[in-house]
Amino acid sequence: MIKIRHKKPECIGCKLCADEAPQYFQMDDEGLAQLLHSSQQGVFQIADGFDEDLEDLKRAEEGCPVDIIHIQD
């Protein structure tokens, strides 16, 4: 199981994560990325991901222009 951390307060709304991993990220009404099926821990949204989605999640992490997505496999 993969751990996903997303620091939503620093999101700039570029939509890259929602394009690369739409099964985990969607844009909310404010135009910011929302990590789906997550819990809040401090400033981070935390969720689990499936191993078969690692490539999509890594592209989202590496492409994020403000470096607020962290993937632990």
C-alpha cells in the first residue's frame, strides 16, 4: 500500500495531479486539488494508494510545481 500526502493549503490549482492521477485527485469548487478519500493530519491530507497506481502517483508528485505531493511506497 502506498501512502500519499498532499499539502492542500499550498496548492496553486495547476491541475497536473488531477490530470495524472484522477483516481486520487480532483479539483474542488475553489479550483484547488483535493486528495480523494483522505483524512486531515495537520496541514496534510493523507490517503492510501494502490501499488498498481504508483506510476501515475509518481508523475503527479514529480510534476507538482510547488512540491506539495509526497508519495511513500
